[in-house]
Amino acid sequence: MGLIEFKNVTKQYKNGVTALYDLNLDIEKGDFVFIIGGSGSGKSTLIKLLYREEKPSKGTILLGGIRVEKLRNRSVYKLRRKLGIVFQDYRLLPKLTVYENVAFALEAIGEKKSNIKPKVLKSLELVGLKGRIRDYPENLSGGEQQRVAIARAIVNEPRVLICDEPTGNLDPVMSLEIVQLLADINEKEGTTVLMVTHDKDIVNKMQKHVIALREGHLFKDYKKGDYVDEVL
Amino acid sequence: MKFFRVIGRSLRDSLKSVGRNFSLSLASITCVMITLIIVGVALIITYNVEDSTKKLKKDLSIFVFVSNDADNFDITSLETQIKGIDNVDKDYVKYKSKAEIKKEMMESNDTFENIMENWDDEENPLQNIYIVKVIDSNRIGETATAIKNLSKVSSAKYGEGMVEQLLLAFNGIEKFSFVAVIALVLVTIFLIINTIKLTIFSRKREISIMRLVGASNVSIKLPFVFEGMFIGIIGAIIPVICVVYGYYWVYDILGGKLISDVITLLKPSEIVFKISIFIVLIGGIVGMLGSASAVRKYLKV
């Protein structure tokens, strides 16, 4: 049994659009997975279902033993504490410094004060920003801001790191750096990483487990090293 | 421990937020302030009216005038009959003979003394009376009529007309203060809802990040509820000062009574502490209610 399982998952939105059809997936612990596909393929819906921003219309989703679709709104936080989430637009708080932005995630879940500093520094070291802790987001480059967002996502040592187009706003060099950083975290910390992207160069270069979606269906599930660039 | 950390963080955040959105908070605080000043005045009026009503009701008696042709047996049996009437306070049916009344009147006033000193028992035009107190003052009229219908009773008076009007006026004042306070409290709740709504919108990004990193609903909502409470409590400070000093001032100017000795004011020391506590409590509770409702309505977590 994998860490993440989708069984016959269908998602239809209230406006009648069906984003995913009868999807079955199995992702192992410690895996690094790219989720690719064109616009409207259901990539973003898939990860929204995973962090329970949306609920499936049919089917079951299991994440580390939690039945995600059965979670009540007031219990969603229990799932989110097992996840780290990174977005294309970084979602940092502009009035807080780099250190405060990362510490914010721990304060919000009621972490002990004495634990916050070492955890934040460790996580910032991992993303290579230990020297910038007093800077504000506006003084950082896009790549650096995304590193802060990643540091915030991993500071609570999540089991799964979900990244929704984290390189969407970055140039190719910086994009590769960020993906390499995610791969390092996956390797060193054993964190399972799910990354939604439309950047085929990166997917090609990294040769990881790739799930390709097309119009809401699972198009192909390429095992590690099997990916070949093709039109989706 | 974690629970206290969440509470501590919520308190800190809510205070920060009051400061950060100070112009917004100030509008709510001012509104709470005005409301609570009126609430305070209404409370003072209510306490005084209640006290005066109580005193009035306590002093309310029916004077039963016994017919001059009643003999001793009739007088004794009349007492039993009066005590048998529903609503009569059986422990307070007092007989006063006309001789006693004459004596009391002569002692109270020289003019009376001069006039009355030559009256002997036969000439004394006064009447023997029973002074009767009732259990329910609202039914004093019907009780007086029942007594009046007994034999050997020439009349039964209790200051009809004036008493009813006074009680009616007191009741009216009490009801009006109550309605005014409720209306103002509702307006305040509405304003606090708006303030918290704007705070929630201004912190939307922060809230969405809190949700993503796994903050529980309670820890997201609590700072806003505390913020409402702080706005309420801060807004209560000036009203407390106004009410306390204002009432001492009014009491001194009026010399502790209103219009005449009939209506006396409660001593400030007896009520200002109670009212101050009440104002702060109302401020805090109204603030919390307003923000809780805003959080429920606008904070979808």
C-alpha cells in the first residue's frame, strides 16, 4: 500500500465541469512525482483534492492512513500538518522577514517557542538562505522567495511536499535550481514530493516518476526513468 | 500547554490587530463608548426607579375608616374579616383608635393641639382606623374595594389615582430604558461585526496561509473574537469614568433627592461599583458576540 492512494476518484464542480474522471493512483513513500498535463487536464484539481481544498464527487483518497474525502472542515488541519504546500506565487507575508515568514508556520500550529528557532534555522539552511533571515520578501529575487516558501513548507517536517507549479514564475536557470532543491529535500529528508508542472525540460532532465493527465483522465504513469517527451 | 500557547498567541495577535487597524478600531471603540455611556445612564435610572418603586410599594397602605357606630365587638370582628381577604398582609393589619390619632396629631403640631385639646371622646370627629398593607401592590385597588364592602367600614383609602399614576410612570421609564439599551447594544454589535469583517478582509492572506500550514480553526478564529472583546473593553473605560463621576456630581447637586423627599436617589457608593462592572462586562460581551458573529459569517475556514 502506497503513502498516497486515489481510488476511482471523480471530481465534478458545481458548475457541471468534470475535472477528473475515475482516477486511480498509487504513490509510494519517499517518491518524487511530477504531475504533468496541459491546461484543463486536472493537475491542479488533483492536488487540491489531496490537501482537501476540494472534495471528490466520487471515490476515496488515502494519505498516510487518513481518508481525506471524509475529513470534516474542522479537522482538515490534522491533514495539513502532515503536508507542506508550495505555490507558484510564493504566498509570503510581505511585512514579515524571511525568518518570521518561516516561523509563522510553526507559531500558527502552536509550536513551543524554544523549538521554533532551531527548526526555522535548520530549514532555512536547507534551502540556502540562512544568511538572509532579516531580509524582507521584497528584497529577494523570485527564486529566493520561492526558497523561503519551500523552507516554510518543510519547517514542520511534513511527510509530503506538494508543489503547484513552483517554477511557473521563474527563469529556466532558477527553475532548475528550485527543482534540484526539491530533489535534495526528497533525498536527504525522505519527504515525498509531488510537483505539478508544465515545464517539460525539467521533467525530461530529472527523469523521475511522472504522472501525465489529459482532459481529466490518467494518460500515462511513467515509472522513474521511463519518461519520454510526448504531446499530451 | 498547547492550549495556553494558542490563547497567548491569540491575545497578542488581537492586541496587535487593534493597534494595526487603529483608525478602524477607533470608530468601533467610539461607538461602543457612546452606547455604554447611555447604557450606564439607563442603568442608573433603572436602579433608582426600581428602588423608588420598591420604597413606594413598601409604604403603600390602605386606611380603613371604621364607622362611628361600630362597637368593640364590631371592631374586633372587622379585623378578622380584613385578614380573611385575599392579598391582605396578615402580619400588618394595625388598629389605631381615634383617641390615639388625636394624640399623635396634637403631638405633631401646635395648631392641632390648640384645636383638639378640648375634644372629649364624644366630640372627637375623627374615626377609628385600620392600617392595612397588601401583598401585591398591583391589586391594591380591588383589595380596597373588598374592604370597603365589609360592614362597619365607612371608607377605605390608599391615595388612589396618584399611586397608580406614579407606578405607571415608573414602569414606563423602566421599559423605555430597557428598550433603549437593547437597541443600542444591537447597533454596537452591528458596528463591531463590520470592524471585524474589515479586519478579516485585511488579513485574508495571513488567514489563508494559516489554513495551509495547518492552524486549527480555533486558533484562526480566536484572535478575532479577542479583538472584539478588547474593542468592547477599551470602549468601556470612558463610560465607566463618566458614569461614576457624573453620578457623584448629580447626586451632590440634587442633594440626594429628586423633586421632593418622595423620590430619593440611591447613594453613589451603593451602585457605581456594580454599574462599572456591568458596563465593562457588557462592553466585553457585546464585543465578543459581534466578532463571533462576524467570524462565523465571513471567516470560512
